[in-house]
Amino acid sequence: MSKAQSLLKRDHPAAETKGSINLRVEGQTRQLIDDAAAVLGKTRTEFMIESARRQAIDVLLDQRLFTLGPAQYDAFVDALDHPPAPGPKLQSLLRRAPAWQK
């Protein structure tokens, strides 16, 4: 299993130990978090933990070095050098005017 896969699989470890994190936050920020949590039907704690966890995974995955064997590297370079032709959905999207020009 790759490091990326192991990071993503850490959803619910079998023997989970819980701890606490205390934060001081301005009132406006707290209200913003509460409003966003309410929109998703989550508690403040659920929202903050899920958001922080998602961000932490993204940061760690962005810093990872992915190594490839010679055959994998050649396939990767070939895919970059010879991308597939755009399909009909992409062609349709590219023909539309961008939202900021409408």
C-alpha cells in the first residue's frame, strides 16, 4: 500500500485514542464555522475535524515524493507526451464562453 493510500485509509483506526485540541478563535470566525457546519448538518466539532483532516491530508500528499520504476516512468512520460484527444464533453465545454464573460 502506498503512503497516499495509507493516509486516506486512516478514517477510523480500530483502537482510536481520543484527545482534545483547544482553539481560541474570533467571534466572526466561530460564527462562520457554525454556519457552515449547520448547512452540512454537522456539529462544530464534526465540521472542524473533517475540514482539518482533509486539509492535513492534502498538505501531506502535496509533499510526497512518488517514485516510479523504469517502466512506470516511461508510461508516465508517454502519457504526458501523447495525451488523449479531447472527448465531446471537453470540446463542448471549451466552446462555451467563460462565466466571467457572460
